[in-house]
Amino acid sequence: MSMRIFPLFFSVVVAGVWAQDEWGDAPETVPQQTEQVQSEPAQDSAQVATPESSSSAEAVVAASSSSSAPKSREVPVRYWVEGDSVELEAIFVKIEKDTVYLKAPNEAEQKLFEKLQEKANNALQASNGQEVEEEEDEEEVEIKKDTAEIIMTDAVKESMAGESDSARAAREAAEQLAEDAADDFETALEKEDVRLKHAEIAKVEEEIRQREIQDSIEAANANPFIKIYRLNLKRLFNLEDNVMIDLSLSNYVVPVIVKEEKKMDLYPPGKANLLVVSNPAACSLFVNGVPLKQLAPDTIKNIRPGKYTIAVMQVLKDVEWWGSAVVKINADSLNKVEIPVQRPSTRLTLNTDPEAVEVFIDEQPTENIFPHYMTDVVVDNIKPKPSVNLYFRKVGYRDTTITTEIKAYMPNIVNVEMTPVLDDLEFIEQQNAFNKERSQRRIGRGLLWGSIVPFVAGGVMWFLAERNWSDAADKKKAYEKSAFASEDTKKMVRDNHDLNKKGDVKGIVAAGLGALGVGLLTAGIILAF
């Protein structure tokens, strides 16, 4: 009997020692079998922890900071690893320190992949002109984040699907025992001992296999990620948003989409009122280009005090007739404005807060370009354009650029509220230096144009001096040909002297004007360039 017990005890001890070695040497965190890390950079275990994620798609995405990370969401993706021939499906979590963190999809997520693929196939058939079978809408498949779910790795599948040799031997021994029931009793005892021995070994192996499955599940829950170095990915496509994820980023999460409804006020609310009277009556009312559901004459109620552009419009003979006026509304006085409509024409109405702002149309302000207009101003007879750039500039305020359309036979109202410069003295000094330089160039240009007058006047005086000198020469020739002294001869001599004197004076004046013109030209060139 002892000889039968010893082999059984020996086999149980060997199996137990082997199981203890397996359990004792196993690492605390068993790496997942589907892990595909290639040249992964070293990183702390804290950086591999499961990222904070949000299932809500209505939160606001803020810029990442050191104190709080931006809210993110996990999305289904298709990824293509360098060296692979096909794309694989996974759930994208984040890119952190050049490592892409993915998760294997569970059953619910796999259904989501199938739904997205079916949707893409239907869209492709529709684009090719094929008929698409209409199916009943299924409920949206939500991604479940149950970390306790069993993640089936290759080791788990082999352990659960496989059958140990000892169990197979025990089963075959039992079958053989049934066949040899007619044998002698001693043979039956030996076979029963063999069966019991194999059954004990099978029981131990089953416990080991169950332990392996549990360890694999715990390891998968502790580290559920598929980690891939981002430079080893050829592409990473976001199936939920239909966009390619930028693999040039070393840190990235898919932000949560913001869906907010903003209530737009027609005009800033306040406690003031404005009575608008149009000529003719029954004109539509507009405040800063925003239409109101009112007809003039009427009172615009509960408006905040300030500066506004009030416009009225009426259709006469199938043509829109417009009229506009800039109104400053006070809170404690009677606010009333009367606006007549004007004959249809293309105008550009520019109103700013504050006033006296330089306006440049389709030109950026430089030292050599002077403002085209100063606000508030109405530019008449401007040509319609699909796009025009307006540049607004004023010392003490930020430069503002607006691109707008100039519509034909419309007032084209543009209202601009400039942003003041606060506590930026350097910027204001730069603006003042810019204005000083531009003023000098303006003076230089004035001197350049002013130098034309002395040059022209000097030329005229020189021409008159030349004529006097020429007449004096003629008089001299005349009296030199005379052989006798007479009154005529004496008169010609006097005329000669007078003409020479007048010519000299005019010549001196012409030279002075020329010198003045040269001086103005030189100063203008120095200041203008």
C-alpha cells in the first residue's frame, strides 16, 4: 500500500514545488501579450497609469497646465504599425512622452467598430450611386470602461482551451478501467491507483491554470495598454471624428467637444430709450447693422447708453433706400433722432469708438502712407467689392484689421470698438515714434512740392531778365552805329542803362528763387526719405 501512496505523494510534491516556483518568480505586473512596444523610451511607472478620462461630451476643453490636465475622451481608431501589412483596430487613450497608449476593444467597443464600418460602407455605396438598404436605427453603442472585465490574452485562451496531459491520461485510464473490468482484482487496484494519481495531478494542474488565468486578468487590469512608440506608427486615424491624429505631437489627448448655446443680444441691454423717426415713415430699424423687428417711428427700449449707428431702410420701387446716423445715447436725457432715407448709392460708413481713428483702405499703414480717412466718416461713391481690408490705427489703442464686403447700393455700416493699450508704455512710445517719423516725411513731401514754386518763379524772372538784357544790347548797337550825338542817341543810352539795371535785378531775384528751390528740394529729400 505504501508503494502505491509514494508515487502519488511524489507527484503532488513535484507539482506543488513547480507551481510555487511559477507563482513566486512571477512579476508583479505581467505584460500584456498584445504589447507592441518598439524602442520605447524609459519612463516611470507613474507615467504608465491609466489616464484620467471623461465620458461626457459637453465639457469645455481648456489649455493644459501644470496643475490640471485637459479633459479628454477615448475614441476608436485604426492604426498601422511600421512593418505590418494591415491596419488594426483599438481604442486611443493618449500620446504621452512619444508613446502612444491604446487599449484592446471589448465586446461593446467591437460593436461600435462594426457600426462605424457599416456606416462607412453605406456612405461609399451612396457616393457610387448604389442603393443602400435601410435598416432600423440601433441604439448607440456606448464604450464601457469596466476594468474588471476579463481581457483575453493568448496565454489565457491557451490555458482555458487546452487540456492537460494528466487530465487526458486520467480520462483514458478511466475508460481503460471500464474496458478491463473483467480482469483480476490486483490489476483493477493498480489501474485505480494510476487513475487516482492522474486525477490528483490533473487537479493540481487545473489549480495552476486557474491561477495563471487570474494572474493574467490582474496583470491586464493593472496595465491594459498597448504601447507603441509614435515614430513606429505610419498612421493613426480617429474613426469617431474622421480625422487623422497628428503623430508629430509628443503629448496629445483627444479633447472633449464643446457644445454651448450662446444667447446673442441684438444690442447691449440697459435702461435708456431712443426714439427713432424716419422720413418717410414705416422704415425698418437697424442698430449697428442688426435688424430689429420694429418700424420707425418707434422707440428702442432698454438700450445701454453709448454710441450706436442707427439705420433705417425702406423698399421703394423694388430698390432699398437707406439712411443712417451716428447717435450718442444718454441715460438721463431725451434721446431722439430723425433719419431721412437717401437715394440709393454705394457708401461705406465707418464709425469707431473712440473717434478720430486713422483709416487705411486696402493698404497697411507705413511711414510713407498717410491715412485715407479719419473716423467717423461716410465714404461716398465707393466701388462695390467682394472683399476689402480696412486698417484702423490710433495712438493708445491696438491696431485693428477688418475684412468686409462692400455691397452695391448699400450703406455698408462698419462699427469698430478699438482695444485700449493698458500699461504698455513701450508700445505707445513706438506708436508716437511712428507718428513723428511719418510727420517728418509728410513735411519733407510738402517741401518737395513747395520747391516747385521757387523754381518756376525763378525761371520766369530769369526769362524776363534775359529779355531786358537783350533789349539793352539792341539799344547799345543802335547808338553805337549813330555818327552824331543827338537826343535820340542820348535816349538810347539811358534806355540801355535802365534795361541793364532791370535785368540785373531780375537776374538776382531769379538766382535767389533758384537757391530757395534748391534748399527746399534738399530739405524735402532729407525729410521724405
